[in-house]
Amino acid sequence: DVLRSNIRGNIGFIFATNCGLDDIREVLVKHVRDSAAKSGQMAKANLSLPAGPTGMDPSQTAFFQALNIGTKIVKGQIELVSEFPILKQGERVSPSSAILLAKLGIRPFQYGMEVEQ
């Protein structure tokens, strides 16, 4: 009960008797997963959408116009005219940015476990 009362947050325990912390870290690093951006999440790094084709059909141009992103239609798909900064480190992800990143299939976040002692 004393241990349970001192646990706060999203914590897990690994009990290992036949390996060291370095072995555990090595296994946990292999199991990091990419995650989609969610509205309200804090961006840990800057992210820009590169200029060029997006793979999206021309019916989606209104979405880009609402975000003030310069586009043109080339060979039946939307192309970004110039690089566009979508996430800034330390700022929250806006709902429209989260939707755009999802439509483009970009998963800028990662989650996994870390070893602390």
C-alpha cells in the first residue's frame, strides 16, 4: 500500500532478475511507435510540410486555402507551392493541423517506454 500511494502518472514496473538495465533499455527502444498528432498536444519539435506533391485529389484545395497554404494542381493532385511550417516546438497542435497531418498520413509523434531508476 505504501508503494501504491507513491505512484503517480503512467508508470509500469519491470522486474528482471537475469539481465541488466542496459538490456532492458535496448529492448524498449525497439518498441517505440509512431503516433498521429492530436489536437492540444504539445509539439516537441518543429515540423514543416515540404514543397511538392501531396497525393491528395483537387477536391481538397478548400482545406488548404482555409489554412492559408499555397497550392496548385499538377497532374490531378494538389502540390504545395512552398514549404509550410505546420508545428512549432513548445506550441500546442491546432485542430486543423492535426486533421491535415492525418489526411497526409504524417505521424509526427512517438510513444514508448523509458527506463528510470
